[in-house]
Amino acid sequence: MTSYIQALHNAHQTKTLTKPTMASAVGRLLTAAAPRRAAAQTAIRCSSAMVSPAVEFPGTPSVTPDPTKVGTPSVSTLSNGLTVVTESSAATSTLSITYPGAGSSGEEIGESGAALLNKCMNFKAGSGLSSLVILRNLEDEGAAWFTKADRSSATVGFTCAPDKAVTLAPLLATDCAFENWDIAEAKENAKFQIAEAAESAQVTLSEAIYAAAFGAQTVAGRAYYSADASKEAMMAFRGRAYGLKGAVLAATGVSDHASFCSAMEEGYSESPVGEGVPAAAAASFMAGESRVHVPGMGYAHVALALGVPSSSVVGSVAKHCLALMGSASFASSGLVGVYATAPSGEASGMVDTLLSTVSKGPSAAVLKRAKALAKAEAVFAAESGSVAMADTMAKLVAESGSFTSVGAAFDSVSDADVKAVLTGSKPAMAAVGDLSSVPYLASI
């Protein structure tokens, strides 16, 4: 019995000693493994932190975005007459070619609607490539294409990754084939845009103010929204207006200007060069009136406009002067002015207010503040993205032939230039809507 109890006691002692011994071993194992786990977790965290959220979740905004800013521009002219302006700061590349004579003001007699129709023909079949091949090449490289036109010019371009820009650049200046199916599609597209414009009082007012300012039958005053041009008229207009000579190629996100220009020399070696855009005669500002009466509409939309020389910079400063003097203002190609909308019964007082704004000249304080506002607006617009940056560069180069910086362009504007616009002539007037209470321009 004594031997049995002693055996149990010895067994219990063994178990008692074994438990702390095993716990100590596991503890030592865990303790030894802890630094390795901590190091591994740190490595995982560091590795994960190095991956941008945009890689794992496309479209997610960067948590620490770099501010967009306009880099130092470089300007050169190629042997074919194409002016190239580039900058290097943008993260994406926007390439756009602006054709200064491809707006509706470049249409000749019998070509009404050719500017709009040719805008709709951009990226259609040309240079041996079908429209499907052209668009598929752009989309396969992740490029977003765009095209636009107005009264003064037309622009065709795309935005893509910087390493794809040179490869895709020749697609901006193909020799349009004018295939019948492409023309039919362009006309349908133009008719859709015309129908949309006809439903907008603002677009109708814009068309009317140009007709009032320059005359409805002049190149500057005729309607932009028209699709009456024949195939022959479209071809004649494009052959004259869409040549590289005199056009401006703006490119953002280009690190080496010289190499880029060399690549463009080769890339556009087979593109239409054209004869160059002849210097347009200055449009004569007529200070007339245009009225589109819509009985029962209940509202009247009225605009008063003044003529502006070719500088959009001067026009922008003048626009801000008018805004600071108390009315909603606008600036567009060749014009600057004020506009307002009111119930038809209050239209007479609204016109008096607009006329008061355009009749008084700006003070020195207004001019100083307007320059600062216009400059800030242009800089912020240029820094809002590569498309806006390219548009700003192309516009300034097309107007002056050179470009140093956005700020310098506005710093060069004199008070006399702005005053000449705001006090140099009587205003033109356009009115759309219920005009029963809107006075005629000659009576005010």
C-alpha cells in the first residue's frame, strides 16, 4: 500500500513539474516567434503602403495628390508650318490641334454649315484608315478623344498616358476620305446638335447677339448651327481650313520638347499641309439689334454686347470689369457683354440696368481688381486638367504666336486696352422670348 501511495505521489509530482515545463517551452517558442511576426507584419504594412489605392481600386482619388501646375512652355514651328507648344508638368498627355480658320467665320458663300459638319467628320475614315480602325486604336491605348468647333476655330484632340502620345498623334491629322456613310452619319449628328441648340434660349440668344453685332449675312454674324452644306462644300472648306500650316499643336506632359518635335515632323509627314489660313479682315462691329419674339413664353432674355479685338485676354479682363460693375457678364470670340433674364413684365427695367452697366466706364479700382480676377480665373482653369491646359496654350499661341506663361499674358494688358473696349462704341442688343415689354435699342 505504502509503495502504491508513493507511486501515485511520484506520478503527481511528475505531472506538476511537467505542466510548467511545457508552458515554459511554449512561452519560449512564442517569445522567440514574436519578433519575427512583428517584423513580418511591419513588412506587410510597408509593402501595402507602397501600393497606390488606384492600383487596387481603379478610379479611387489619390489620398495625397500632387497639385497640377503649368510648367515652362516651349514653342517651335515645324517645317510644314505647324506650331508646336508643349509643357512638361502634367501627369497625363493631352494632344490637340487647333485650326484657326475652321470655325463658321471661315465659311465662304455656299458653305453655310461646313464648319459644324466638318467638326462631325473628325476621326472619320482617312489616310487609308477606316473610322473603326482610328477609334479602336485610340480606345485600345486608353485615349479619350474629343473634338469641338465654334465661330472662330476648330480643335481635335485626345488625352492619354504620356508614353502613348507620340504613337497616336498622327490620328489627329488624317486626310479625310469623305466616305458617303461617314457624311450621312455626320449630318445626322449635326442635325441632332442643331435641334438641341434650338431648344436652348441661351444658344438662341448667342446666335442672335452675333447677328446683331456684325450683321446676319456677314462671316462673323452668320449662324453657326447649320447643316446645309453639300459634300463639295464640305470638302472645299476642309481642304482650306484643316491644313497643318498655321495650325497649333498643343501637348501636355511632354518631357523633351526637341525629341517630341522631331517625332511630329515624321508623324505628320503625310498629313495635309494646306495653304495656311489667310489673315482675316477685322469684322466690322455694327451695334445692331436682333429680336426673336416668342409670344406667351413669359420671360425675356436680353444681352448687350461690345466688340473686342482679337485678344481673348483683353476680353476676359473686360468681362470681369462688367461683372464688378453689377451685371452678369460674358466674353466670347470677338464680343464681351452683359445679359439677364426677367419676367416679361419686368423686362424694361432689366434692360435699363444692363444699359447702365455697359455705359459707364470702369474705375481704376475696378480695372485693377478685374485684372487680378481674370488672371486667377485663367491660371486656375489651366491647372484644372491637361485638356484645359492644352486649350489655354493653343489659344494664346494662336493669338500672339508665342507663349511664356498665363500670368505674363494678363500682366501685359494695359488699362487703355480695356477702356477702349468698354467705352469705344455703342452696344449691340439681342432679345429672345416674350418681348412685349422689351424696348427697342434705338429708343434707349
